[in-house]
Amino acid sequence: MSRTNHVTASRRVEASAAAVFALLSDPGRHSDFDGSGMLVELVTPGVLTNVGNVFTMRMHNDFLGNYAIDNHVVEFDPERRIAWEPVLSATSREEAQPNIGHNLHHRWGYQLEAVGPAATFITEFFDCSRSSDDWQEDLQEDMRGWMPAAMTTSLEKIEDLVRSG
């Protein structure tokens, strides 16, 4: 089986790109549309406004236990694209603590394409092409396993949120 370095999921929603981007650029709303079930709560309130912003989320999964991620905004193009690179800032798992503070250069984000004044084609993406070969290899099971389903769920939730106002 060949190795991949990215995963995407896409969906057309009946909402403006401005409405979708407003939701995506507010980390306080991310747990409302998290399809992975890992987000617990936002630590640093505020709306994202540009590249260089950092927002911290408390999270949980079986591998890292309770942990925190500092998300560094690396792409910010209003109503078009937003992405961040997560950096582990805390974990309850002693064996994962050496990874604290290391940017592994994988990227989560969203690409938006307006398809009219009240419709948007959204693509959620995970890209580890900037990561080391070892890290890319470690991510293969996740990229073929839970990530696509989680992204699809996130996009469904985003649609529900922007349609309900």
C-alpha cells in the first residue's frame, strides 16, 4: 500500500463563505463541530485574525491521555483558507512528554470556495507533507482510519451550525 501525506473531506453547504469562515476563525466554537471527539475546551479565548495567532485547546485521546495543543495559525485568507500547525504543550502521558514543544509540521485547515452568495464548498484537510518521513509513516494508520470519518462528521456539524445561524 502506498504512503499518503494528506487527507481531505469536502462538502457543499448552503451558507456564505463569510459565515463559514466566521465559525472556523473562532476557536471557542471548534468543539461544536469537532468530529474527532478529542476536543475538550478552548484555553485561550479570542477570534483568530491573522497568521501568527496561537490558540490552545485541551484535548483527550487514548494515546496522549489528557493533553494540550498550541495551534499556530500558518495560513489566514479570510473567506478562503485557514490552517494551523499543532504543537503539543502538555500531556498526562509520561512517555509522550519528550514531544512537548516540538512542531512536527503537520497542518489542519479548511479551504473555502464560494459557489454563490449563499453557498460554499468546504474542504477540510490534514497535510503532513512538511513532516519528517518517520512522522509521516507513524500517521498512516490515522490517515486511512479515523481521520476521513472525523472530517466528514465535522463538515456535517459545520453545515448544521451555519444553517441554524
